[in-house]
Amino acid sequence: MEAGIKIGDVVLEIDDTEVNTTQELQEIIVRHRPRDKVNLEIARRKKELDLNVELKNREREAKYLAKNREEIFNVLGAEF
């Protein structure tokens, strides 16, 4: 996972904007383009971490995005 995001991580903020739902996360990310750099604040095992990441698109096949959709939604906390 190139961005350093692991299964079970919870995104709390993107560039100092609070994220409370999967929809909010998606709305923030779509404002950016591949190669943009963003700062993520995540919760991992009861610790808060800051990660500086470079966004990638599906065509570049970032390892994390290449996984199946169900696993991606589970990491993001989405339920359908």
C-alpha cells in the first residue's frame, strides 16, 4: 500500500478538513487530481498519525486501488 494506509485505518482529516463519512471522503478526494499531494490524519490502533501522500489514479494501478472493490469499501468503512 503505497500511501501507507493499512486495512483498519480510519481517515479523520484530509488537508485539515474533517472526514465523518465515506461520502465526505469521496467529495474531498474528487477535488484533486492524480499526483496531487494531500495530508491525511488517520486513526490506527488508537493512535493518530499524519501521512503525506501522493494521489494516484486507476490507470497507474496503485497497488491499493488494484484490490477488489469490496476490500476497498471495507477499509473505507462503507456498508451496502
